Amino acid sequence: MAAQKFIPAGRTALVQPVTSQFDTERQNTSPGVTPTAFQVQTEYAHNPYPRITTTILNSGRVVHKVEKKLDRTVQSLEEQQQVEVMLNDQHSEVVAILKRPQDPNAAVRETAQEAPAKSASIVERLHAIPGSEHIFRLDNEGNFIGRATETQFRKSFKAVFKNLPALMEIFAELAGDFPQPRRQSGIYEVERDRLYFVSTGSECIFITVRRVDRDTDYEKTIKEAIGDDDRQ
């Protein structure tokens, strides 16, 4: 069997537990002594089945794992970038749970309850739409996330790419004290039943579709898929 060509980049972190409410007697830790940090590793694997796994270690010993199964192995550069987004989300959520001020062991147990319950990302929801083909993500200044993504889009939609600055202005920039630029959220049909332009507020997305049934209202379905993503 040929080696897997597209391997999403993994993440690692060293997390020092916040112990303001730490039970020093029960944990055998003297006041003023820092508990051992957790090592957190998140990676993609395709054998024996495709998955994203976050492993929590303490002094080299595995204390918990969070696993998300994928529908299939990564088969393109675009899919690799999409899985990396999912991987980063899972890694960041586990790290955030471990950093909460509480008994560190309880924090590890909490990852078993909270991390797998994470709602599907916007990329996953858009991919679940019948006939969904490709997803191209941009920041709110019109920069594609990933050079290969920009190249692929420019090759497929030359006229749209040329007029991208004007297209971005469909969703006006919002005034306010935001950490990053924000725009009005919404959806614009660029080519009927083929190309849609979406603003979630925090980013922009092109999604291409190929109709596989007569019932799907793509504009409505895409709007529902991004409906709860404008959270900031």
C-alpha cells in the first residue's frame, strides 16, 4: 500500500494546571509546589481508520485520550487543510479545559465529557450539505487561507477571483473594538447551484456545489449551516 500522501500537521502543548482551588492534601502536593504539567498531543492517523486523537500525558504516562473518527482518509491538499482546522479546534478545546482553575485530575476527566460533545465545525456542516464539493476559506481582508487553496480557486473561477475586492464589499465591515476585523454575516449566490459566497462575521467562505437532488435549497441550507457561527 502506498504511503499516505497528505498528512495534516499535529499539535503539541505543555499545560500547567491552574490550582487556585487545588486540594493539596488529597493530591499529595505541598503548598507552593507546582503540580506536574500535562503534555497534550493532537495528531491525525489513517490506520486502522482515519481519526484525530488528542492524548493527555502526565510524566510520560497516558492519562486520557479524546478521539474523533473521520469519514475517510485525507485525499487532497484541500482536505488536509480542512482536517488541520478540525485538529486545531480539538487541541485548543482540550487545552482550554485543562487550564481551568480546578483539581487537575477532574479537568482530565472533564475532557471525556466536553471535548467529544463539541458541535460540528462550520467546515463539517458545509461538507454535509448534499452535493457539497469544495470549501475555500478567507479572512475578512480577502486573503485565502492556504496558498494552494488560492491557486485552486483562481484556476476554477478566474472572473470571480479578479473581482474579489468588490465581492468582499457585499458584506460591510463592522465598526467596533474587535480583536480582528469583522463583517456583516450573510450569503450571496455567485453562480446558481454552483458557487456561493458566505460571511460568518469572523471569516468568509466560498463553497462550490454540484446538485445531486431536486429538493435542496442551497441558499437556505448553507444559511442554516452557518447560522450559529457568528458568536463573537
